Amino acid sequence: MYVASVRTGTPERGRGRVPGTVIALGTVSLLTDVSSEMITAFMPVYLLFTLQLGYARFGVLDGLHTGATAVLRLVGGHLSDRLGRPKAVAGVGYGLSAATKLLFPAVGTSAFGIGALLAVDRAGKGLRTAPRDAMIALATPADRLGAAFGVHRGMDTAGALLGPLVTFALLAQIGTVPGPVFVVSSCFAVAGLVVLAAFVREPAAPRRHAGPTPSVGAGLALLRDPRFRRTTVATAVLGLATLSDAFVHVLVQRSTGVSPGLLPLLPLGTALVFLAAAAPVGRLADRCGRWRTFLAGHVLLLGVYALLLGPVGGTPVVVAVLLLHGLFYAATDGVLSARVSTLAPESLRGSALSVVQTGQALGRLVSSVVFGLLLQFADFGSAVLLAAGSLVAALVVARFLTRSTS
């Protein structure tokens, strides 16, 4: 079992090969993302068309789903660095998310109960994200971080691709009955937890160097470094202008007239493009600059907003939106983690990742709530136009803050 024998305290060498730790963690993420994306694909249909929730309440629930990771990202990153056991901390996060899937049938049609479980599920994601990314960074040489995160995100996205397919197949057979969707989702989550426990070893603790120790405020103390602070603020500002996946897909359905029954399949387009592009875009970012690639990804997102505002509809717009949306993720998700991993010492890498990811998650939480209110009380065109204008402003601010950053 090669993967089980990997020690991730020092980078795994090899001629451009992706470390075994990355493949193992990618498998965990693939299985977990099948579970998560089953729920993500099901929720818009369930909340908007079965429970008949308004856009404002949907925005609040979507904000919880997107942003409930925020504070626990800091906790996960801190515990990972403090204890020197990122696998154990990540395992708690994966286990928490797996447990919530079994509880979804118990809350029935209660919007409050669904919201609470979504928050707990995302809290589990918050705990595991920074420790997982720290393990990838510890196992990979610095000049291959973009490629390693790209491969991991590609495997993660394979799960995102399969999740909606499983949900669609279940809905085609049983209709919008929630119980079976949640039970099958929990099975995939447990499988991911088993792979983590069996095939990924706890990494050796990195050697301590001069600099801050992993105390409670050590991650936040990194904000004293100008480059790290500007990156964190710029990422949070861009998060404020980023619509969640659920809203993008709901807007595509609304603007093009796609049948609500096909809504769970729309994430497949995003995931398929992300899957194909994540690794090559990660390698491109290693060569051309990770921050430039990250900003370019948000320009692609601006193209999504522009297409939603355009006069043309139908299948071509659906395809174009999903293509740009997938490329947006390929240029931003793993690329951001690779960028942040170079801005902090090894002993604080989990904390550094969690601080930046927390700012991004909080920004996206606010975005979901505000955009839900806009859709509820303003017309479609005005809401999307405001989102596009906000993204333009955010790009200007981010570029100004980091104009000397590559």
C-alpha cells in the first residue's frame, strides 16, 4: 500500500510526479464530494420547488451552506498547527459532515432543521479544509504546489461530477422524496472517512523555525505581514462579489427556461470543465503567477454574469455559462491554496490557509444573503447587474491591493 506508507512531513520527491499523499487525499475528497454535491444538487429543487421557499429564505440557507465554514476554518487551521496532527483534525471534520447526512431525514420539511444541519455539515468542512490543504502543501515541493492542488481539486471535482448524477438518478426513480438521497449521501461520506483512516498517515510534524508559534492568535498574527494581509483582504472582497453555485445554477435555469427537473444536472457542466482544467491551469499558475491566475478566474466569472444579462437564451447560453463557471473554479480554488502556502512558514501553514479561507467564506455568506434579498424584492436583471458591478469594483480593489503580487 504505497499511499499508506507516505510520510508527509517533508516534500515527496520525484520527477514532476504528484505525491501519493495528494492522490490519497484526492480520493477522500472525491468520495466526500459525491456526498456533498448530492445534497447541493438536491437542495434548490427541494427548497424552491417542493417547500416553495422564497428567494430571501433560500439565500439565508444557501449562505449558511456557503459560509458556516468560516469560524471553524480558523479552529481547524489552529488545531492542525498546534497539535501537529492535521489528519486527526481533518478526520473530525469529515466525520461531522458524515453524521449530519444521517440526520437530514429526521428534520423532514423544517426549514430551520435543514438550515441547522447544513450549518453543521459546513462546519465539518470548515474543520477539515485547512488541515487537508496543509498536508498537501507539506508533501509537495514548492515549485509544484499549483500542479498538486490542481490534481487534488480535479479528483475532488470528479466527486462533484458524480454527485448530481446520483441525485438525478434517484429523483428519476423516486421523485423528490428526500430520505433515500440523504441515506445514499451518507454512505459515500462514510466511505471517504474510511479511506482517510486506512490510507493516509498522520504527517510528521514540521521542524520549528524562528518566528511565531502556533498559539491561538498566531494565524491572525500573520496579518501583520503586508503581502499576507493584502492577499487576505483582496480574497475576502472578491468573495463578497461571488455568487454561490446554487444561485448561478438557479439563475441559469430562470434565464434560459431549462426545466426545474434538470436543475440538479447543471452542476455537472461546471464540474466537468473544472475536472478537465484544474491540473493544467494549476501548472499554468506555477509558471505564470498564481495571483494573476486567481484574478483572471474572477474575470471569467464576470463573463458568467454578462451572459446571464444578455438578450440571448437557450442551450448555447447554458453551455457557455457552465464552461466559464468551471474555468473560474479551475483558476481560483486550488490556485489560491497554492498561493497562500508560499506566504507562511510550515509550522503555520494550516493557520494561514484557514485565515484566508475564512475571509473568503464570510464574504460569500454575505453575498448569498444579500443576493437572495435582491432577487426577492428586485427584478432579475437589476439583481444580476448589481452583482456584475460589484465584481468589477472588487476586481479593481483586489488589483490595487496586490498590484506588486504575482
